[in-house]
Amino acid sequence: MPDVRSAAAALERRPSHDGVPYERYTDELWSLIDARLPGFGPAWLRHLLKDFRLGGACFQLKVDENSWTGRCIIPRPSSALSAVYHAQTAWASEGLFTHRFVCFADGQDGYGRVFRDDGNPDPDVFFFEQSAWDGGEASENNGLLRVGMTLGELLSFGAS
């Protein structure tokens, strides 16, 4: 199993799909996120996104047994702000955060990739389907589908 930092380093080295360099998250960005959602994201995630240029990384990911493939995009800093501040997306970010889930990637199609903020530095990743979520505690019966990878495995997959 790849550790998260090694996988992030490998993903950072992978060429961008659109030719635009990946971006780091900054202390300023985190302070703007904190102004809206104080404490959003565990410290290890904040350090990871500040230490490695991952904002803008994009890859395809099989989501279910029907071979539906979705995009997995780690948002660029400006998109991360939009997910927290824009009314169309902020409700989901805030609602998931209330239940200790962190949406760290997007498919740009109403679906996201989330993990439970439970102190695990290499958490299991879930596919989050907004239309199947009732706003309560997210679970496999309420908006989540297990991806079958940890965050380190997902980043390593994206780097390959």
C-alpha cells in the first residue's frame, strides 16, 4: 500500500492533462476556507496540499461494477473556494463537514470523492452522489459508494 505522501509526490510529477501546471494550496487559501468552515480538513490534508502541487490533477476512475467511469479532479484553489462559498455547492460541503466527511475531489458532474475525517492519515475513499443523499449522516445507504481504495491508493492510481 503506497503511503499518501509518496503517492502525492508521484501524482505531482505526472504531466497535467490540460498542460496547465498543478497548484499548491496556500495558507491564505486555508484561511479563506476557515472563514467559512472553521477547521475544514484535517491537518495532514492541509500539509499535503501545501507541500505538493495537486490542485488541478485529473484522472479517470472506475466507480462501480457497471464500468461507469468518472473523472476525479482535485480542485484548483479557486475551485476549492467556490465549493465552500458558492450556494450551489457549499450546502454539500458544509453538510458533509457537519458529519465529519471531507470532499477532496470532484467529478464536475455533481459527484465527488470524500473521506471520513476520523484521524486516519490514509482514509478509505468514497464516491459521493449528491442526488442520492438526503442531507443527513452520509453512509453507503445515503449517498456514498465505497471506491475500494484508500486515499494513498487513489493518488497512486492517478499518478499511474
